[in-house]
Amino acid sequence: MQAITVRDRDAGVRGLALTDLPHPHAAENDVIVRVHAAGFTPGELAWPGTWTDRSGRDRTPSVPGHELSGVVTELGYGSTGLSIGQRVFGLADWTRDGSLAQYVAVEARNLAPLPADIDHITAAALPVSGLTAWQGLFDHARLAAGRTALIHGAAGGVGSLAVQLAREAGARVIGTGRAGDRTTVLGLGAHAFVDLQAERLEDIGDVDVVLDVIGGDILDRSTALVRPGGTLVTIARPVTVRPEDGRAVFFVVEPDRDRLTDLAARVRDGRLRPVIGSVRPLAETSAAFAPGERTPGKTIIRVADTDE
């Protein structure tokens, strides 16, 4: 099969290459999925799990990418809940070869059935972004109706879904980003938008929840905005500057079949719309990772030429 691989930690995006690899093996509780569409996180080439297995041993050449949508082609011993020929979507393991390949081995519990009326491109934009948005807002920050949520990177893959989920929950939503993101973010349901390049973050005022995907100075400055009893949640890095009278949570998204099923139902009902930034073939993955490729929404890699 063909896959995108990385071999050299220091090469960065330049080290991504389209390679021929052996067909993956289905271990216990695994299924093999023929990948139709895949997603990735731009920073994952810096993650330890991209380079080592669970025991810390080198596993290069590695296949990056952890979001996928496709069709089950093989069942490993002990796998349950799925069948051969079933359309599925979900998360590939962090410390095993990922989804930027024609086939991938995935634990069955990390996948959810994909309804026939949701295409693979849309489904591949849901797993990491949708689960991160939900877990950050509701599992960790306990966002509720009537509260105010500040969502950084609100036009991105995570942020665009978080805006919609927070608005549906009855929260007041403030999104941030660049000037060109304003129309997109307000169109998703945000009540207000802040251009981080031209407007002062400190002028936003107190909020109940901050959901951060940016890190750096923006993360540190956001702690002062959290009102007493509020929560700052980030996926960027551990928090070093904490709210004076609130909570701070750094987390890594976890697979959740039930929540994936719920997110798919929201897409079918028209209550949730993943924002697709661009769609590229597998051979152009390196260009999609490149810093100059940033567009609003989620970049998706089309792996198979058909949707069936």
C-alpha cells in the first residue's frame, strides 16, 4: 500500500514522503480500515508518539495522521461492534502508524459507525476536532447555558466546531482569530469576534470559559480573563500562568465512540457543520502540512478516489 511516512525528526515537513509499505496487521481488538479520507494536526511531527511506540522505542518510518473515515476490510481477533464492509470514522492510535495511508490498523473501540448520508471528507474532519471541542467545553470546563465562552482560533478545525457547540448549549460565544476570519466565525454563531492582530485581548472582559488551541503569549494572557470559578482549557501545552481564582486544564483528546456517534447525528440534523478548509490528494500531504497552507477550517487528505 501507499502511505505518507516520516523518518527524520530534524527534517520536519521536508521529511514527509509518499512510500510503499506492507499491508498493516490486525492485532487483537483491531480492525483494518481502507482509508477514504484522513485528517492531521499540523504540529504532530513534534509529538513523541510520532517517533516512538508506547515503550519509547523508535518506530520510524512512521505514518502520521490520526483522523480517518473509511470502510472496514478486516477484523482482528476479539474486535467487537463493527463488521466487514461497514463505513466507519474515528481516531487512530497516537503511538502507532496513522491514517495518512491507504490502509490502517485501528482499535475497534476508537471507531464509530458512519451513516450513509455523511461523506468521508466531512467525517474525517470530525474526530480530533469534534471530540476536542466537546471534551474541552463540557467535560473539562463544564460550560452551561447563560455563561460566556471565549474560543481562540475560532475559524480553525477545533474552534469552528466549538463555536457551534457552545452556541447550541446556550452560551454567549466570543471567537478570536485573524481579521479574515471574522465573517466565518460570526456566521457559525459567535456573538462577537476579536481580531488578535488588531484588537486588545484584555478588552474582552471576564469570561467563564476559555478554550485555547494557540498557546504561547495568548494562553498566558487569557488567564487574567477567567472570572472567579471559571475555567481555562488548553490543548497547546501545560499551563504555567494560572487563573487567580479559577481552574486551568491541559488535556489530550480521548477516543469516545458514543460521542462520535452523537457528533455524526448533529451533522445529519444540520446542527453541526465542519468547516473544510481544503482537500488534497495523498501525494500532496507535504504541501498541506506546510505553514503557508493555513486556511480557515480543517485540511483533509483524500486517500481514495471514490466515496464508497
